[in-house]
Amino acid sequence: MAYHRAVLLRGARQLITLRGPSEPRRGPALRELNIIPDGAVLIRNGVVVEVGPARRIENLAITRNAREIDANGRVVCPGFVDSHTHLICGPPRLADYEMRLAGSTYEEIAKAGGGILQSVRAIRKTPARALVHQGAETLGGFIRHGTTTVEAKSGYGLDEANEKKILKAIAETGGTRVDLVATYLGAHVTPPEWAGRADQYIDWIITEAMPCIQKLGLAEFADIYCERGAFSLAQARRYLNAATKCGLRLKIHAEQFSRLGGARLAAELGATSADHLEYISDDDVRTLAASGTIATLLPGAVLHLGLSRYAPARALIDAGAAVALATDFNPGTSPSCSMPMMLSLACAQMRLLPAEAIAAATINGAWACGRADRCGSIEVGKNADLVVFNASDYREIPYYFGVNPVAMTIKRGTIVYDARRGYVAKPD
């Protein structure tokens, strides 16, 4: 990405800065967007150097030779931070989709040979270069919907060679268009060669696979699916404790279809995030609110599965928990890369206010993937990751659903998507 000496973004009717304290947003703070009317942003070498009212910013001497990006009276926000995705995931699971529509449950589909293991079989047959190509194509969709930072999990290889293949594909896929944060999800489900031996599989991960992943520097986080049909609470504890010893930060898929105690375990172990949370209890809500763990909510999976039980977002926010929103992009339960759609679902189905949804999808998402020091808000010293929306008021972003409100996506001061020109930056 070729940086210009200076870039001036001007003409923002509402500049949503999300400037604030250096901590995840909780309670009333989640609604504090710190909007600057008629705002402008000055960028140098891809980093924000000034933010404020247009009159003040445009009078700075450095702006005289700056390249201009005109927001034309629209809303400008920080780029979305999607803190839970399965980016490298193989082809869509269309047979699963039809079975679900005919009445089969998630567990019934898995027992019939579909579900996660279907994706595992596909990934194991796919060459590494094809995975990189698939990831790069998929990232184009994220960019068009305003996402500039993406957490990407492994978990569809489930043996050492194929998990490394996925994580290496993630490393090659990001480039300069999107920042990627890699998570090792070796404990997604028990692979077929370990069928009936889940404890031994966890032992193998802890002693063989995870140290190799850590030594190669392929992941920052470790994640586990703690759920019926996947891994128990005791297995999750062993896995996450081993990850901590390997220097990996912690995430957990918890309480998606049942309550096993994963959310409380996340808080106990100091996990960065606990994700899904549809089946948490009132006690779990209070535990998360008292912890430093981000509650990452994934409404796209609930919608696509045809379910009605969403995570209790309102209770979490009102209790003081730090809440983030993400797509859970994957081929089985949430085949969507649209963060604006997640905002719409969060507002309509979980009763978030528009300001809360925007903060959850930006600054709290940045905290949930360990990037709050460089993205998630428009502040001096952070990356100039910005989105220009076809809107004159930020509440329009979730208000319209099923459409893409993004006019322009800007990554480190460079336009990587422009709807008017039908332009999406090519992979590096």
C-alpha cells in the first residue's frame, strides 16, 4: 500500500470518533460515540495525526498539499472490527442448509455426517494456495461492508498439518487491505481419527500441536468449542490452561446451545472473550460484568439457524459487561460478512441502541481481538481505518437492513473500496 505524505478526509456530517478511556466500553459509556459535526481527519503515513472540526483541521499548514477524500456530508465511523470469524472455511454447506430447513437440528446434521466435519473433509483436500485464494476473495466481501480488521480462526483442519495450513493461509491472506488476527481453534470438534477419544485428542493438542503452533508464531489466540457434541468444561479448562502456558491469549465458544459453564470459566481464567452466550444465566451475566472478559455476541448464527433465543445483550449491558458484536462468518451457521446486518439484528432482536451497536462493532471488537491500541476508534496515533456511509445520521446504519450502506472503506488512509466506482482493492 503506497502511503501519501498527508491525506485529509473532510466533509463528514457526523464524524463518529469513539474517543474515550483506554478500556472496553461498558454500560452508559457504550452509548458515548463522541460525534464531531462537520468533522475532518488528517492522516500521515496511514496514521491519524489530527481529528476535529473541519474549520480547525483544514487551517493546519500540513493540509495544503494533502490528498483530499470528501465525505460529502455523510457519516464517517471507525472501520468495523469483526472479532469472531472462521475465514478459511471451504465451500458452503448447502446440504446442511436444506436439512435444517426440512427440520433437522444442528446435532442431527452433525450425526448424519454434515456440520463441522464436512468442512474438515473439504479443507483437508484443498491445496494451500487455493485456501489463500478463497480467503482473499472472501475478504473482499468484508471490505465492501466496512470491515478493516478481522479475527480469523483455524479449526477446520484438526490435525497438525492442516491446522498449520489454515493458519499459514490466514497469514498470507490479509496483506494491506485488512488486518488479520489469527486464532488457533484446534479444539473445534473431535476429528474422525480420534472418534470416541476426545480426552486423548485434547492431550495430543496440549503436548504436540499447540507447542508447534506457538513455536512457529502462527496464532495469537487459542479458542475451544465448549458445547454438547464438542468439548466438556473439564476439557476446555485443560486446553485453555495449556494455551496460557504457551503464551496464547484465550477465547471460548460458550453457551451457544446449552449451559456448560464456559462463560464462567472464561471469566475465571481471564479470557479475552467469551463468544455466543445464548444460554447464559443471570449469574453468568453478573460474573461477566465483574470480569475483564468481553462478551462477544453473534446474532447472525441465531438468525441463520432459524432460532429465536438470542444472547441477553440488554441484561449484559445493563449489568456493566463489555459487549462486542461479530459476524461469526462460517459456512454452516452464519454465512455473512456484513457487520451492518449484525448491527441491524442486534438492534431489532437484542434491543441494543444504535450507538451501543456501533461501539460494540468497533472499539469493543478491537478489545476483543487485542487491537484496541491501533484501531476501533478515530484517535491520534491509531491507524486511519475509516468507513464512509451513505447516511446523514448514524442511526440509519442499523435502521436499513439487507442493504449495504457503505460508500467507502479506507484502510490506513488509502481507499480500498469505493461503491461509486465499483472498486475493491485487489489482494497483494
